[in-house]
Amino acid sequence: MAADGYADTSDPTKLDLAGGTMTGPLVLEDGSPAASEEYVANNGGGGGTPSTTVVSETTYGQAASAGNATAYSRGNHTHGTPVLPNAAQVGADAAGTAAAAVVAHAGASDPHGDRAYADAAVTTHNADSTSVHGIADTSTLETQAGATSKANAAQAAAIAASAQRASNLSDLASASTSRTNLGLGDSATRAVGTAAGTVAAGDHTHEGGGGSTVVIRRKRITSGNVAGSNTSGNFVVCNNGTEDLAVVIPAAVDDVIQVSARFMAIVGGGIALDLAALGAANAIVEYGSTNGAAPDFDGEPGWYTDNTYLRSPGSAIFKVTAPMLVSGDAKIALVRRGTGGAGQVYADTNYSFRIHAINFGAVDFDD
């Protein structure tokens, strides 16, 4: 070869760009053989015959093979697939066999063969209450039905022994004991009213007694004189055989009442006079001379019978206490003490007896 571009032309694998003859094999730079232009022209690719058959692959266990056919396969060829196997082919039971077996199993009396053992164990457990439950005397055990019956009976007895809502406390063993336990006094059983034995309404009045209005009561008595008599050293209410020489006025506890009397009297026979607040059965509760349960030595000093002494008759003032009240009223009377028949208090048409009372209500009062 001519030296066209190569320094060394002795290499038979190198060929000038023009002219020259190539001898030996043609190889590429990476050492792999290359076909000559002439070989490609005479033996090159292209053409070929497509195959009209394929190898069937529809069964399992076929051996692998590289093949030796010269015809080529088309791009959309297939080899087929195995037919879907049935239950018998895969070792399964026929359709419905399992469902029938389940039904038969569920309906069997002892499908696992251990029910009889369990039943026997339960029977043994029930019979051996002493060891299992610690009950020494199993004869005391109650059946479920018996226990339920006894529980129902006990509940019914408890209900019957209790106060029932529908009875509105009428089924209590003792209403009075119940009131005591509740801390209720006598007023709980008394009706509202103005008579003795009743309780006052919340908006009651005493015609001024206990209120802001002053109440005045006066009385003029002409029904008869009160003659002297031996009272055995005790003060008694002056009574002329028809009525007491007294005045009655509405009042309430803590009311302040002022009482005065005007009359003519014949002294003698050891007579002593006083005003007194009366209570139940006309019993003397408080004397005006002392505002206590006992009078002065000779009653009201202003009515002392010895003319030797200067006298100044006045009025008596009472602060009402509960024993002085009878049906909401206070009664103040002239009382006397005597040792004989001498002496007399006048209360007739010629010389009348006059007594009046003023109830100032619950005013500020200092003894």
C-alpha cells in the first residue's frame, strides 16, 4: 500500500483511503470481526420466510428447546395457555361438598368427641360443692327459682313495711312520734283561728294589740256593789254576783297595758285593794302593786284604808306575758282582801265603778 496517511504501511490491517488491496481479516477497533462490503452485499440481512406454525405450550411440564426452524415467527404469534383445571385436577372436592360437610358437622351431637367429657366435668363440679365452693352443708343451697321467689318475697315485705307515697303519710306507725322527730310543736296540729286552742294567721291583728295602733277599752259597771267579806288573807277578784269589776282588752305577748280605776269605797274590816292581771280560770297572774306574783303588804298603796297617811292613787302598768292571755285578750280586775264583813266597793247606778285600759302595743318599755 502507498503511504497515504500512515507512517507504517507494513500493517496488512491498514488500508489507504484510495487504492490498495486489503488482505487478512477485517476487524473493528474493539477487536470484533466486521463483515466486508462484498459479504454484506452478497449475504446481508433482509427478506426471510415467516412461519405458519407455533409450538403449542398448553400443558404443564414441557421441556425447553432452542429450536432449529429457519422461518421466523410473526410479532403477534401466541403459544396458547393451559385449560383452567377443575376441582378433581387440583385435588379439591366437587362444588358443594364442603358446605354439606359444615352442615353435617354443626348438626352432629358431639362433632369433636369431647362434649361428653365436658358434661361429666360440669356434673362433678356441681356435685362437689364442698370442695369447690367451700360450702359444708350443701342441703342449705337454694335453687335459682327458690332464691328468686325468696328475694321477691323479701322485697315485697320491705315495701309493705315502708311508708308509701300514695298513702301521704297516713301509714305511719305514730303521727305524734313523727312530729316529735321532726321537731314540730303543738301548733302543727292546731287550726288557724282566734279562739282558744287555735293558732293565729300570719296576717292576724289584735285590734291594735301588738300593732302600731293604740287600743283603748273602758267599762262602767252599775250592776251592783261588792260587799266586804273574810277572804282568809288572800286577794280575790271583786265580783258583785253579776260580773267582775274588770276590763278586757285585745293584747299580745310583750304589749304594754296601762290600767286605772275610779270608784268609791267604804273601808274597814281589814280591806285592801289592788289591780291584777288575770289568766285562765280567773287566776291572778300579776299584781299591779308589784308587777309580780305577790302583792305589796296591803295591796296598792294609793288605796290604803288608813286616812292617817297621804295617798296618791294612780294607774298600774302591765307588760303582757303568755299566761295573761286568754283567746287573745288580757283581763285586768280590781281585787280585794278582807278579814270581815265591813267595807264595800260601790258599783251601782248612783256610784258607778269605772275602769279603763290602754294597750300601747310592743313599745320600748323599761322596768
